[in-house]
Amino acid sequence: MPVISKKKRMRIRRYMSIAALIDTLRRQKLAILNPESWDDRNDRLFMRVYKSHTKAGGLYGMCAALRGETYHHWKIFAGGASGACLVLKRRPLEAYLDSHQPEPGTEISYDEVNYLRLDEVKKLSPDHIKDLPFLKRYGFKDEDEYRIVIETVADQQPAIFINCPHAWIDTIYLNPWLYENQAQSLIETIREIPGCEKLNVKPSQLTDSTTWREAADRIAGRTHRPALTLAEAGKPKLSPK
């Protein structure tokens, strides 16, 4: 299928649960999942057809995003307040995928997803069988998706794992619904993992922007104040003299 030429984005955002993030950091392994767990039934159907055509014993896929964070990504891909975003450097990841086959009889492919309108879907034919893992309906275009697809001779499992060294990590964002103390505790926990001491870890400010709060205070003519603690809440408010 024809793909519109565009500047290659060099950061890949993999949204996941906090539990999956901790596992990835501790084992330096990234899970590529059985596509039967995917939410979009159109996706699942195309992957089944592809698997049947290739006669693969197992088929696995990882969905990531190339664009900056959106509310949709956090709610759908990361599961809301239980989620995190692992931002990976594209160049070393793809170099690994190009050079490393985990086992004999394993094929790895990766690409940006191509989004099709229904009139284009109607023109698909057997000639497009190899494109199926990287096709999606146009209504999902704003996801700006990137995928890794792995085929194995071995029978289907819930997931297959690829290497993910800490050096490939650009940034880790924690979901924007964590309270400040929760986010800080989680950052400290992550940095206690061997090799993660210097990782760039920070909470997303998508729904609670410092810039936004400062603007509100400026408009209202008041001084910006940090988050209230329980100890401060018990202190009486002093009357101006």
C-alpha cells in the first residue's frame, strides 16, 4: 500500500501499566503481545488472516505511538491512573530488530501504520497480504501508530519478549492522575532499580499543567501556591493586618 512520505520520528512511545513498566525495567525485556488481546476487532481480524496465510505457529504485535501524548493515549493505551509511558529511542531498537532473530524460525518486522478509508479497504486484494499487520481504519489516524510484529514457528503464547536495555530509554512519563506524592514515591522506586538511577522519569502534566495553573493564578491576580499538606490544612488562616 502506498505510504505518504514524511519526516521520520525518532522517538517511540509505548504506553503500558505501571506493573508492566517495572517488569520491563527490572528484566530489561519488552513484551510483544498476542494480538488477540487487542481492542479493535478489525485489527484482530486482519492479524488472524495474516497468521493463517503465513502459517505461523505464533504471532505477536506491539502497538506504540509516534506522536506526543494525548488524552486518548493515556485512557485507552495506558489504562488511565494505572499507566505509564516508556519513550524509546527508535534507532537502537530498530538496529536490534534488524540484526537479532531471537530463535531460528522467527521473523521480525516493524513499520508505521498506514490508515485507510473504507473506499481504500474495498480495493484490498490478496496482493496486500503482507501489509495487513500495518493497516488500520482511518478513524484511528490520530493515534499515529508504530508496530513491531513477530512471527514464530513455536506455538502461540500470551507474549514474546525482546531486549530493552536501559540505554534505549529516552524518558519515562507517569500518568497525569497521580497525586504529587504518589508520583514522587514511584519515581524514587524506579530509580532504586539497578541501572535506573539516572533515568529521566517525570509525571505527565497533560491534565494538570504547571503552566496552566500559573496562568490561572496570573489571570486571577493571585500568587501561585504549592499543593496543600494535611499539616498546613490544620493551620488557621491569618487575617491581613
